[in-house]
Amino acid sequence: MLSENLVKAFNAQINAEMWSSNLYLSMSVYFAQNGYDGMASWMRAQSKEELDHAYEMIDFVIKRNGNVEIGQINVVPTAWGSVLEVFEHVYQHECHVSKLIDDLLDVAIKENDKAAQNFINKFVDEQVEEESTAQTIVDRIKMMNGHNLIYLDDKLGERQ
């Protein structure tokens, strides 16, 4: 059974994952409306991935007899700047999510819940990949100096 502190921390993280899903969906819409179908597709996949994380956490909390409470999801930005600015925001957001996951793990450690620690560790590992991927995209956009974004759009559209 999960402690009350851990249930509270998981519920906060579930809410954050759902907000992240909406954030990436907003970016997807922005890209689609501006002719970047590949980037829109990449962001939509990112949105689905965040929602899947929320579902995984919900299932884990339920299996451990915790009470899942879906909170209100705050609005996300709908206006974005350049392609570079959007992906810089993605990188910054992934760093923020890494901190949230680290904080969740800290609660599990404090509560001495090994099962929760094991469950959360896969998200810790995944955040390393997420930050690296976002940073790589930002770096490539900078190297392109605003040129050939259609090539990058095509490459990002290959994501399954």
C-alpha cells in the first residue's frame, strides 16, 4: 500500500504529465497550422507519450491501493514563436519534468517504498533520453541558422 505522501506526490505527477500532454498537443497544432506537418506529428507523438505516462502512473497507484484524484489541468500556451523557440521550450520543459520526477523519487525514497522507487526509476532513465533528444534538435536548428527547416520537418515526421 502506498503512503499518503506518496499518493499525493503521484497525483501531482499525474496532473503534470497530463499538462505536458496538452502542452505538446498545443505545439503540434501550432506546427500543423504553420505548414510543419512533420514537427506537428512529432509533437503529437510526444503528447501521446506524456498521456501514456499518466496512465502508467494511474495504474500503478491503483495496483498499490492508492486513491487517484485527477485534478484540474491548467491551460497551456497556444501562441509560439519560431521553430527554435518552440524546441528550446521543449528542452526547458523536459528539464522541468526531470526535476519533478526526481522529486517524486525523493518521496519514494523517504517513504522507503522500494516498489515505487523501482517504478519511478524507469521515468528517471527516460528523462535522460528526453532531454538529450530535445537538446539535439535545438542544436541542429541552431546549426541550420533558420535554413532548411523543411528537411528537419521531414526527419522529425519519420518518428513512429
